Amino acid sequence: MVERGFGTRKNSPPKRFRSWHHPAPGMTAAQMAEVLRRHFANCARLLLVLVAFGLAQPEAAHAQADSEAGPLPGGTLLLRMQHGYRVATRLDTEVAIRANGLVARTRLKQVFVNDGPDWVEGEYAFPLPEGAAVDRLKMQIGERVIEGEIREREAARKEYESAKRDGRRASLVRQRRANLFTSSVANIAPGETIVIEIEYLETIRYDEGSFSLRVPTTLTPRYIAGDPVPDRQGSGWSPDTTRVPDASLVTPPVVERAADHRLKLDARIDAGMPLELIASRYHPIRVEDDGDAYRVRLAEGDMPMDHDLELLWRPVKAAAPRALIFSEMLAAEPHLLVMLVPPDAADARAEAPARELVFVVDTSGSMHGVSIEQARRALKLALNGLRSGDLFNVIQFNSIASALYPASVPASPDRIAAAQRYVDELAADGGTEMRPALELALTGRPSETHLKQVVFITDGSVGNEAELFGFIEARLADARLFTVGIGSAPNGWFMSKAAEAGRGTHVTISALHEVEEKIGRLFRKLEKPELTDIRVEWPDSVEADAYPAVVPDLYAGEPVTLRVRLRRAPRPGDQLRISGTGPGGYWGAELPLAIASDAPGVAALWARARIGMLTDAERRGADPEATRAAIVDTALAYRLVSLHTSLVAVDRTPARSAKARLHREQVPNPLPHGQSMRSIFGFPATGTPAPRMRMAGSLAILLATLLLLRQVWNGGGRLHAAPDRA
């Protein structure tokens, strides 16, 4: 009655609201006042509880409010089932890497252990490198091993669901993003262990004389932009939204720590040349000489899966490559992986032009802790690298974007000092609305005297990546965009693709001790591209499908890397010619196309590059049906997981009886090292305004009730009937 009468009051109070002030029959005004005082006190207590709930709820939203019953005891994972909480399916991971030349094959072994009393279906979302070509799946139950088959996405899903209903064990691997996959395992018996092996191929990165390989281990929770839509596809902590239609599929539950999520490493590196260094940036390792290769393991045996693993190796300078070519024959067609390093022309470098440098820094909740400290240090070093003729500005963004100056200003000592003080005050809070920041950075007429360069510092934890790539391409004009990945588990796909769309390059900073090195490397690239206007010319005798079709500008220490399929084998003497404009003018080089020894995996890497090109073409407006058909054809021919194909493995023997109920649970991901659960989920970092609205609504109700209490108390208990003037 109280809420309804108060809620319906508009310009003039209706009789129902006024009659509420009349004392009840048989009660004095003083008795009525005491009753109301008690009633309001109870209401106030209830509202305080609601407000507390509103403050605490966003933190729990990270796991659908389902995966924790409070603090995790000793890192144990708990899931809320129909009859309360219980220990979740545990997960351990083993990574075996075989690196040969420019190609690495990685086997990811996921061990699912059901510690509970029920039959379960487990689902686990896991990151992979952004260029990974996933091509193999095995499911092991005891001594039995079931090989996975590639299927169109819907056919694979139906086969998996049918096996699940029939009580047969099954596994399904699907792609959600270029660097985000899910593994589902159906019908794990109580106390049972099921091993899922996934294999993928990737190209080893080469930069400034060193090879490197990064193994992602967990996910930074993505910011989800847009308004919620009523239906949801998955069980993630976020609903699907107007701007991220699959948000519920890319927001797996997260726990602050997970003692059961451990990773073991066994890497074998065969660089094909003598090495002077093998190192791990973030984890202690043991390196053994294994004859013609090197064996790398973790010094402590295993590691928590809360920080990406990065290995790097550097050849002795005399053996540093200038050109490498690897090939694989498939279906009578040669597939090539070509790397050509332009010469270091530092001595012939022309004077670098004046620049307009716009620094954009992410200050959202996911950057809290170590990440924002890394970002502040990186930004201050970048400001110190400004030259007297440069222009600059600093933009920060979270739920909103704001600039230090209305427009870029000359890099005078006073302004740089003011910017340093501004950077010192940066704090992580709120959501990750990137587009307004990009609008600020890329707005304005291009300068005829300054080369515009945008340095974008972020962890990339967003769900609307494709929208942002398209925006960058549409608004870039003559500017260049460089990305700096921050944190222990940044979104590598966003970093590389945003830099590609921005015709720049990218670096990743995951520890404070490497900030100076990585920023120094970036500024060497910002000075001037080593090679522009690059042309790739194939001999007349061959027809080549090469990716990228248009080679971007190259920066200091970066190679030209091509993935190629030839329609026919080259003739003896055929050569590939690459040319461009360097600091000293024209530059060109030729490579003989003689087919070298077989390098398994090169064909799959070409197919992965083609699928990426087709996906980009669809984003830019190509016919969706034709693009989908081309992706499916390529993925099926090369046995690759894509957005439209999946790997499925099914045991033919039923294990669970129809009477035994199957519970579904999603295995949480550990929060990346150095991040705070409250900073990410205690603010509107989920991309939907629900937490903020819930808090604001609760506070508004409390304020309105207190105002009403004040009005009643100001009446001094005078609750006699007022004259009815209606």
C-alpha cells in the first residue's frame, strides 16, 4: 500500500494516498505514530540490505553469480548446482611445443576430472594465439582414444548433442573469436578423468633479431558494449547485446584464484641455426641441449594459469636470417611460408618527419593494479621520447573518453611536464568504451607538416572487436595506429588486428621490468618505416594465392612474411621479387623459388591466413553467404576449426544410463595475474548498465524513503485526519 500509493502520486495526490494518513479505527494518533515509526525503521533496514546487495552484486556477476559461494577455500572451484554448491570439475593443462624454423605445432592437453557425485557436462573457454590453425582433436577415456572429425558447425553441434542425449561421451571444439575457443565434454562420470588433446599450428614471430612464441593461459574479462537483448545463446556472465550479439558465448565465468588450474610445459626448439639465447620473459625455465634441438621446461615443474607464457630465442648474429622459405606439398600444390628481412638501413636513414603523436590510454576497471602501473610507466617514457618539433596529446578512456588538451599542442618542456603530472593521476575505473576514444584520436584534418601517429595503450578486453576494426579502417586516413598490449593476459587478436587495420605495428608489455625495452623498440619503429610501397612480383610461370595480398608498411627489424599457395610447381630458376621504398630510396631483393624440404604445417597456415582474409572481407561488406561458403570449403579441405566449422569426437558406446541426470557446468578461468575482481566487476565493466542501475535505483529508493520519513517526523506525530478537499 505504501509503495503503490507513493508510486502513483503525480501532480495532485489521489484519495488513496491521502486516506493513508488517517488513523486506523480504534487507534490513537500517538499509537499510529509509533506503528509508522517501527514500519519505517524496518523499511530502512530492508533498503540498506538492498543497497548492500547492489554494491556487492556486480562482483558476483563475473560467474553468473553461480560459481562462488563466497571466498574460494584454498582455490577450489565451486559451482552452484540445483541442490546447492559443490566442487567443480577440475582442469589441468599440459602444453607440448615443437618449433621448427618458422612453424610451431603445439599440443594442448586438457585433463578434466569430475570430483563430484553427478554425471556432468563440462565446458571450458580458453585462449589461443590469434593466428592459431586448430586442426586436431583427440578424446581419451582410459585406454580408448577417439579421433575428432571436422564438420560444418551445425552438423558438429547436432552430432555432439545427439551423443550427449544418448549417454555417450563426446567432445566438441568451437571457435568464438580468432583467439578464443571452447571445449565441451559430455557425460563425465563421477570420479572419472577424460583427456582432451587439441593441436594447432602457428607462425613464429620474428622481430629485431629474435624469434618469439606466446602461449596464452587465461582471459581478461571482456567489456561488453550495447544494450541487452532478451534471448541469450550461451551461459556467460553477460547477456547478448545489440553490439555484441554473442556476448554470452565470450564471457566465461572467472574466479580470483584456482589452485587446480596448472600448466606444464615441454618445448622443443629446432631453429635450424645456432642460438645465443633462449629465455622466458615471465617464468623461470630449464634449457637442455638435446642434440640437434633445445628442450625447454618450467623450472618449477608447473605454473598457475594466470599469466601468459612467452619464450624467445635469438640466433648468433652471424647466423641471423635475411631470408627463409619453407614449403609443404598438398594435393599436388606447393604451399610456401616466406620470410624476408629488409636490411637495416640506419646509416642511410633520412631525417624523420615531424610527428603528431596522440597517446590513448585505457583506464577501465580491467586495467586496475599492475596493468595501470605498466601503462603509466609506458606513457611517461613515450612522452620523454617526444622531439621539439612534435605535436602531442593524451586521451584517456573508460566509460567515457577525455583529452588532456582540446587539440594537439607543441611538445614544449612545460606541456610535457604537465602531461607527466596528468599521467601520474591516472586511475583504473569503469567500462571500456573504446570507440569514443578512437573518435577523439582520429578526428581532425590531416596535417601537411606532421605525420599523425596514434599510440593505443590497452589490454584489449572488449567483445566488439570487429566493429572497432571497421571503424579504424574507415577513419584512419593518412594516420598510423600502433597498439601497446598491457597486462598479464591481453587480447592479442585485438592488438595485432587493430595495428594491421591502422597500418602500424604492435608490442606487448606484460611486466614492469620490460616497459623501457618495449617502449624503446616501439619508438624506433615510430621514427620512420623501414619499407613502404611494398610490391611482391611472382614469375610468369606460377599462379600464386598469397596473403597478405597487400603487404603493410614494415618497421625496424620486422620481416616481410607471406603465406602462399602455388597452382603449379615453379620451374628451375624461378624467383620471387620483393621491392619497396626504404630510407635510402629504392630497395629490392630476389628469392629463388626452389621447393625446399617438406615443412609440415605450412599448408594449414596458408589456409588459416585465407580464412582470416575472407572474414575481413565479410566485415568490409562482401556477400555473407558466398564468404561463408568459401570459409567452409577452405576449412574442411584443410581440417581447420573456424567460425563455421568445428571438431567433434564421439564415443560410440553409451556410458550414462537414461535414468542418470546430466548436470552442465562451465569451468571458470583464473583471473589474470595482477588484476582485481572488484575493479573489473565492481564497476560497469561488464558493458551493460545493470550493476550501476541496480545501485542507483537502490540509492534512489533509500533517498526517497528518507525524505518521506523526514516529512512524517516533521509532523511531530500529528497524524490526525486532514480535511478532505476533493
